[in-house]
Amino acid sequence: MAASGKLMSVTRDWRERDVRVVLVALVIAVATVATIALFAGQLQRTLVSSASSFLAADRQLEAENGLPIPPEWLDEAEARGLETGQMVEFSTMVFGEGGFQLVSVKAVSDEYPLRGDIETQSGNQAPRDTVDRGPGPGEVWVNPRLLRLLELNIGDTLEVGNLELNITRLLIREPDGGFRLSSLAPRVMMHVDDVAGTGVVQEGSRVEYVYLFAGAEPMLEDYYHWLKPQLAPSHEWEGVQDGETFSRSLQRAERFLLLGGSLAVLLAAVAVAVASRQYALSQRDTVALLKTLGLSSRGIGGLYLRRLSLWGVVGILGGLAVALPLFWLLVSLLSDVLERPVDLYLDPAAVMPALLTAVVSLFAFAYPPIRRLRSVPAMRVLRAQPGESGREVIPDMVLAVLAVFGLVWMYAGEFTLVVALLGGLALLLVVLAMLGWGMVAVLRRVQGGGNAWRLALVGLYRHRRSSMAQMAVFAMTLMLAATLVLVRSSLLDDWQAQLPENAPNHFLINIAPDAVDDVEGFWHRQGAPLEALYPMVRGRLTELNGEPVKEVVSKDERIGALNRELNLTWMGSLPEDNQIVSGQWFGQGQTEGVSVEAELAAKLGLKLGDRLTFTIGASRVTEPVTSIRTVQWDSMKPNFYMAFPPGGGLADMPATWITSFFLGPDQKLALNDFSRAFPTVSVLEIDHIIDRIQQIVRQVTQAIEAILALILAAALVVMAAVVSATLRDRQREGALLRTLGGRQSLLVRSTMLEFALLGFVAGALGVVAAEGAVYALQAGMFEGEFRWHWQVVLPVPVIAGVLLAILGRWQLQPVLSVSPMLLLRRLE
């Protein structure tokens, strides 16, 4: 037993290169998954916190029925530890020395804003500054354009209803100055306690009460769970991810982080599987010797099981020791990028995927080949035994597939992601099997010789099993890394396409039909041509197939579009950023039908042929659904839930027109001339919203780059581990070749050519499989349009070939620097 104890000692184990490879692979697996999980959680909190300023809070509760909510609701929120605030929004006429002007008033409480800051100026020429609270009682802050329109100055009074308020600051930007067509510029901000004194808000007035809530996410969720049964259809609970303007960008960012973590899980599993299998093969002689010393198969299994457990503990501790400093470094970089401090938050739950990855990788990938060591016969000590048969490996492959599926499912929870990645891997393995059969058939005919190409091809045939295994792992690794690169490119391209530098940043609303040509001509002369102009009719959706729509729709669906008037339009051609998903667009001369936005159609359960009834003033219009289309809400262009054909159901309805256009900072003064020439047209400025969205996109881009670097580093480690798996055999062959008189240059060229061929074929297969996975991910997860990425597809096989040739050259270093006889003795 003393001899067997020495054979299985931890010290002797650590001296073995294969053990160190397994441990390093395990440490890298834990470190990569833990770092990405921790950083993804931190980044998500940072992005949501940054985006929460769009709401001036973490959550908003809107009361669109013109009535305030019961005070008990706010009392309950405060009792649960939440911060609360209040806003009242309405439109009214204000009076100054220059006359009257229609404005959009926002009355705020002392707590406003709970998130974000308000940007103001103390005068027209004063620098901009940010404050963390709104105007006090008796004060009013106004949009700079309103000051010029009413010929007022800082310090003058502004009449709002029955109340005179002092103008103390210029209102430049509100944190929650969201994109709403009902929020007409210019904006006036006052204190909520002054609303009653104005006498403007009376019973039946068009007024919206908005309540702000901020606090920890679990507290917000618990409060909403308490609040939800008491909400009426006119109440809307909204978070930062519910806004149409920017929620899609946030969702895509979060899904990308999810994809990055899932790929890290897969790469970790591959690294552990490759290293542990090589270790198991190297232990066959040791097991045979242990059996000759009287140790039973069961005892051997127990020894290796305890060894695996020890490796797991060492790998987890080592991985966390690497992950925590790396996580701190990434958070520091994130703080530098955002140019503001980021609170470091270590979520213990984020470490669980890394721990599960280590455990599953060990016992689903490392344990099966080690478990089979129990069947190694003792006679192997005296003579060589054949290696593993294909049938013995099949159960391990089934277990590995189930483990990978479970790991990715556990980490991502996205069925589309799991199917896309595993489907791409399965297709890749099928192609590799076919390629392997063809390669064996071709290489069997190649004869050896002194030529480097011949030696490389003979080497591929001689190591055909290991070559195919290496090619499979190379291809899978390149596929996973390329998938992340391609998705990253697609996401950034989509974001940049949605918000180009000249994206529309102003809206014109309430354009009278007889003023359309004059308005278009005015801005054409200013060098700011308008986008397409659309007529707009306000109406409510009241019936579906002859029945009240609120009775037909499921009570579980809270659909805001049913609780307010919708902006209806007619259009002859389909906008470029709309896509028909069902039915057909209006034909030439067609006057019947209505096209419905896809998400609203899904919530209402609409299908082609359903008849919708709209109430417009005292009139009713009923039309069948002829098409369903997607709408790109974050395009900063006019978009509509419902579109009718020209001459259709809206033909006789009174309409105003709406459009959008880009206006540079140096052209802002033209807005004053426009307002004087067209006093009834409302101007909505959204340039601050675009700036905020672009800031979030920049944050996401930096995060994507950081996670991509981690994944690529993990991929390189996997490839190095795979190359080193055949290190012993190739060093022995190199030493023999040198002993027989082979030149070093011939040995170097043949080995590098052999690995270059492996890398080129694996790169080509991997990148094609990655394109297939990206196609599925773009369609299912990121809702984007698939494009071939030739700038990545073409160079990847060449880069892979060069990289593997360099790794192959690294394998030969001991052969070139050590005496062949001495190397052979070491290898034996």
C-alpha cells in the first residue's frame, strides 16, 4: 500500500504536466465565467441606473384618468422603504409681455428627480449647470425659446392661470424629458404646491398625475406585487425597460452579455474536457501498475474521485482568486469610460454559475474518461493494450451534450440561444465527420519523403484520430469566438444605423393642412429638409369584431393603447423602417383596410380579417385588418400603431400633420423665426434624448469590447491546451526524425504546415457554423436583419492557420533545443 500511496500522492500528481493542464483549464473556466457573470451583473445595474434617469426614478406610476392615486398607495411605498415623488402634467396658455403661448407644464414635488439631474442656466449667457431638485414654491423655470417668444427675462413674472410666478432659471434638459407627442414644447416647470393656486386644473381637465418610486429592485417588485391588484386600466406601472424609445437597445445589450457568458461556459467545458481526457490516457499505465500491487477497481475509482474533488476545490479557489481582481479592474475601467464613479457591487449569486460550471465540467467531462480507467487490465504493465473504442466514448458524448445543454440553459434561460448554439455545434460536428472520412481516403495515398508538404500530409494521416479531434475542438472554439465577434458587429452596426449622426432630433406637430407646403418650404430654405410628412387623426379603438374591445381582450393584458386616444394616419407607401409580417400592404387605389403594429396586434390577439372600430369624435370608422407590420420605435421618426390607405376610413376626418427633421446646434435660432411665422405649430425638441441613448450605446460598446476580449483569451487558452494534448507524441517523433538525420528546418516547416492546414480547415468550418448560429440569434434574440460578414469570414481561416502554425512551432522547441537522445529518455 505504501507503493500505491506514493503513486497516487498529491505531490507526484502536481509534477505531472497533464494534471497542471486540467487545473489551469479549471481555473480559467471558473475565472472566465465568474468574471463575466459578475461584470455582466455590474454592467446591467450601471446601465439600468444610467437609463433610469429617463424616468427620473426607478419606476413610474401614471394615472391617465385625471385623478390622483389614493394617498394610502404612497404611504405603503414609504413604509416599505421606497423613495417617492410626484409630478402633475398638463397643457395651458401662459401670458407674458409678448402675448400668449401654449405650453406644456410639469409641476414637480420637492423630491423630484429621484434619479438623474436637471440641467439649467441662470441666464442666457450663463454656463449650464445641473441641480438635483426642481423649482421651489413661487418659482418657475422655462424653456429658453419661450423666454424669447414672450419677450421676457430672468426675474420677470409669468402668468400661469390665476398665479404669477417668478422666472428664476432657464430649463435646458429634464432627466425624464421623454419622447411623447403629447408633450408639446416649450416646457414650463413649477412646484406642485402651486398647481391649485393657478386654477387651471379643474374637474374634467386633461391632466396626468405621475408618481415616482426609487429603491432596491426586490423592494420595488414586492411593492408592485402588493399594488397590482388595485390598479385600474387607466393606471400604468412603467420601468426603464418598458419605454419604447430605448428599451430595445437595453434588451439587446443584456442579451449580448447573456450570450457572452454562455459562450464562456461552453469554452470552459471544452477546455476541461480536452485536458482531462489527455490526463486519463496518461494514467493508464499507472492504473495497471496499481492493479498489480493489489488495488481493486473500486479502490482505484475512489482514489480518482477524491482526486477530482480536490481538483475542484483548487480550481474554484484559484478561479475566484483570478476573477475578483479582474472584476475590480473591469469596474475601474467602466468608471473611467463613463467618467463618473461606479459603485462596486459583488453579487454572491453571480458566482454560482462559475461554481456549477466547475462541478459539471469535472463530473460530466473529466470524470467519465477517468472512470473508465478502472477497466484497464493489469497486463498493460507487460505489454501495450489497444486504446479506447468508439463505443466506449458514445455514452460520454451523450452525457457531455446533456451537460452542455443544461449549463447553457441554466446560465441563459433562453431557448433560442441554446438551440442556436447547440444546433450550430451539431451541424459543425456532422460536417467534420464527413470531412474526416474524405480526408482519410485522400491522405491514405500520400507517400512519405523528404518534402515538408509530404511530411505534413503524412503526419495528418498518421495522427488522423487526434487530428480530427483537434480539428473538431479548434472549429468549435473558433465558432464560439466568431459568433460573439459577428453578433457584436451586427449589434453595433444596427445601433449606428438606427441613430446616425443626422438622425431627426426635432418634431413638428399640429401642422394645418393648408400650411404643409409653407412649413416644408421654410425649412428647405434653412437647409434642414423635412422627413416624410404624415396626417394625424386622434381616435380610440373601441370595438373588435363588433364587441367592446376591453371585453374581448384578456383581463391579464394591461394594454395602454386601449386607455387613450391613438394617433391614426393614412399613408400610400410603407416606410423604410416598417416591415410587413402578415398580409399585404395597400394596393394601388385600395381604400379599405387598416395596417396594425405587430406588438399591439399580438397583445390584442388580432388576425387578418378582424374588423376594428374606431371612435373619432362623434364618428365611427370600421375597417378590416389587411396587414400586420413591425415598427422601429427607436428610429426617432413618426410611427403609428394604425395606418389606413389614402382615401380610406380617415378620408373625411379632420387631420393635422406631423413630421421630423434634423437641426444642428448652430441652426437653433431658426426655431424662433419659425414659431413667429407658424404660431399654431408645436415644436418638440428631442436632441437631449438622442444624446442620452447614444451615451448608453457607448457604454454598451465598451462592455462588449471587454467581454469579447475575455472570450477570445479563453479561446486562445483552449486552443493551446488542445495543441499541447499531443505534445509528447510529436516531440518523440521529432526526436526520432532528428536522430535519423532530419534537418531542423525540415522538421519546423512540416510541423507548421501540418498545423496550418488544421487551422485553416477548422477556421473555415468554424466561421461558417458561426454565421449559421448568428442567423438564428439575429432572428430569434436580437430581432435584427442577417447579413454575411465577409470582412470576418474571409480572414478567420487564414488567421487560424497562422496561429496554429505558431503553436505547432512552440511544440517543437524542446526538440530543437535538447539532444534527441536526452529527449527520448525523458519521454520514456
